[in-house]
Amino acid sequence: LDMLDDDAPKFITCVCKDGNGCKGKMRRCVAGIMVAFLNAALGEKDADLEAILRDPAVAPTTLDPVEHRVA
């Protein structure tokens, strides 16, 4: 997640696609997905993650494609 830092080294950000959008939206999106994932993985509360998987449009950025594997 260092790629989202404003002062991240160039060698870290070079693997990320450049866009003309706001980093704030990406930060909210990544943070929300990570919280949903960790709640599902550690807290057995998977409603938020399931909602993202069912309808990716709930995220503040475009998630395309959305793929997941059931373990």
C-alpha cells in the first residue's frame, strides 16, 4: 500500500498505472476493500466483502474485473 503514499519512492509507484484521477478515491477504495477482507478473514464478518463481490459499483472507483476464489 506504499504506492498510495504521496512521497512514495519512484520505483514503488512505477508498478502502478498512472491516471488523472484523485488518489483520495483510490485510498478510500483500497482501505474499504482491505477492511472488508480483514473482517471476513479474521472476524468472520463477510457481509461487506460479499456486497463488494456482488456489486462492484459500490466501490468509489471502477473495479474491473472483480475476481475471487473460494478457499
